[in-house]
Amino acid sequence: MRTLNELPVVVIGAGPVGLAAAAHLHERGIAFTVLEAGDTPGAAVRQWGHVRVFSPWRYNIDPAALRLLDEAGWVAPDPEGLPTGGELAGDYLQPLAQLPQVKPHLRYGARVEAISRLGLDRLRTAGRESTPFLIRLADGEELLARAVIDASGTWGTPNVLGASGLPARGETTVAAFLEHALPDVLGAARDRFAGRHTLVVGAGHSAANTLLSLAELAGSTPGTEVTWAIRTTSPSRTYGGGDADALPARGALGSRLRAHVDAGRIRLLTGFSVHALTPTDGRVSVVVRHADGSEESVTVDRIVAATGFRPDHSIAAELRLDLDPIMGATRALAPLIDPNEHSCGTVPPHGVNELAHPETGYYAVGMKAYGRAPTFLMATGYEQVRSVVAALAGDWAAAHDVQLDLPETGVCNSNPADTAGGDSCCGPAPTAEPAARGLATGISGGLLSTPLNLVTLDAAPAGAQAGGCCS
């Protein structure tokens, strides 16, 4: 058997972060194998290919990948352009995966079922760090590796609708009425939404994108109704920082959504906690439980579950992981990405030290590294893998020199206070401009200076209003 250092590093996932890891490994002269469960690079990205991201190309291309592509004569897109998911996969990830430095080391249809150490379960300590990793695929094939970089993401494990982190009663029985996050409302999935009443549950960017598409559909198709439900009492998190956002498209997303809500084209329900779902005459009845224990219901045709994602660490059950019990990220990284304290623009630089587990040589990176936190940006994942690969190469100076320049969001965290007065999650507005410190979030002070015209579920109108779109 080959010695540990003669074995390749196995990268799980050929998405943006996984292929970035491959580019960095090539530059460092480290043998690698990329295992992709799908049949194309960026298979998960292609599932939301119709969505235009709010970050321009310059934030979405890894530097090491760019160097490889430049050598091959790749024509880079406009760095300030906003790609769709399909363009990200087709115009960037596909050419990257086709490079001769990457293609021979990339395997499709290779779903990882489990990771362990060769001949050792989680209990055994002696000789552990010098023992190869054993990667078992779904078809039974087994591979050996010197290290594992898990960039498999979280797309396949969405959060449930139930407000307590558990599936709502009847959630599995109404699967025919449920939609995964980011359905192609104006394209392939149009017939499922046109002329129907759709409930979108969630307060993140996925919910906002879907709501805007539904509002556009409602403007052209009579009978299309849109209801938006959030668990908190304020949509401030989704509306974001507006003009204070360093990414104009991200700021505009929230501003456009708010305009639809204020105009009544999207009915907003706050304090919405899904308790039970029941099929009712070809529709689905959603029972809501309030904080005081009272219940009521709303009946709709479709439900879009834009409730976020969670990591699946089951494939690493025989590895020694040190996971934060709340976030599902490493214990060192969790406080740096906690959405109760941070937006995606305030996450501090972090690398191999924060991503390390007691299981030497195993690193979860990218969205999976963030656990349940929704504050991830691709640029963060690129710097993660640069640091990890530098450590695997023994270049600890480079591994520890973590640099991260993220765009300001205009919000202080992803879970601001549930009030929308003059003060915000950041506290009262300061009388003087504060000195810059760390990674600023944009404005300090009020996220929204005017009261919101909210509709609580208790006082919701009997029907939603459909209208035009301000796209």
C-alpha cells in the first residue's frame, strides 16, 4: 500500500468551492480526485440556473481557477456583470472542469456514502493520523485518501417547514403541494403557479427571489395570488440595507420586495408558525399556531419552502468531528458566522484553524462549513480552500494569512430585532461617522426609517391582491 502522502486528496463536490479546491491543489502540486454525485460540474447550481445572483462575477471566480483559465485563453465575463446560476455553471465551472489540469481527476456519478479511516472506527486512536481515509461510494467502490475536503454543500438537505425544527404535522403527506427553494416560476414551473394561490415560507434571499417572480406572474396571469409568511414580526432581515448595500442588486432585491408588499401585491403574514398541513379538496390547508397557543388556518394551492438548509454530516459519522451544537459548524467557526450576530458581509476572515476538526486531514468547506448559518458567500469558500490547501502543502504561513474582503450588506445581522422603529439591530444611529473597523456592514443605525405596513395573520384580509410587477 502507498504511504499516506502518496495518496491523493479527495474533494467531495464539483461545485464552485470544490473546483476551486482542485485549482489550488493543482497549483500546489498535490494529487487530487474530485468526486461529484451529479453528471455535470455545478449540478446543484444548475438546479437554480434561472436565478440571477446579486454578486457580480468578480466575487464569484476563484483566483487560482482564474489563473488556470487565463492560461487556457478563457475569455472572462464582465467582472461587474451579474450571472445567473446557469451562466455560473456553464460559462465558468464547465470550462474549468474541462481543463486538462482538472478533467482527468474529476469523476461524475460518484456519490459518497461514508468516510472513515482504513481499518479504524471512531473509537480507535493509535496510529490514526498516519492511517489513510477510506471513502466508500454508493456503488460499493472504496477509495483511499491522504485528506478529505468536503465541499458537498447543503442543497440536498433543506430545512423543514415546522417552526420547531421538526417537520410540521402532515408535512410528508402533502409533498405533492410542496416546492423546493427557488422553483422556476416564470419558466419550467410556470403552470404549477399560474392562476393559483402560492404561499412562500421563509425570510432569506431565496424567498425574496421567488416572491418577486410570483409577483411578476401575478401581474400577467389573472387569479395568481401570492402570500408571504415569516416567523418573526418584521421582514427587516429580508428587506436588507437598500442603498447601503455594497452590492446594488442585493439591496434592490429587498427594496423591490418591500414595494410589492406595501402595494398589496404580496400579502405578508407575520408571526407565522406552521403547525400542521392537510390536503383539502385538491389544495392544502396550513394550520398556524400563534405564540399564545391559538390556531387558525390558510388554504393555498402551492407552498414554497424557502426555509434554508442544514448540513448532512452522516457520511462522516465514523470521523471525530467537533461540531457546535447549535450551528452544526466547527466549534471555532460557529461564533464567527452566527446569524444572530452577523450578516454575510460581517463574517471575519477564517481559514484552516477555524475549519479543523480533531480528525486531522478532514475539512468541510463552503456552504457545508457554515452549518445552518445562511451567511455564506462564494468568496468566503474560496478563501477557505486556499487556506486549507496551503496547510496541506505545509505552507503554514500562507495558510494562516487569511484575507477576506466582503461587500457590505447594509444590515448588522441576519436576524435583526423584531421591531422596525428608529433603532435597528445595530442600535441607535450614531451622531458621528464611526471609524472603520473590520468588515463593515454598511450603515450603522436604522435599517428602515419609516414604519412598516405589516399584516399580521390575525388581521389578514380574506384574499390577496394581485397586481403588476415593478421589475
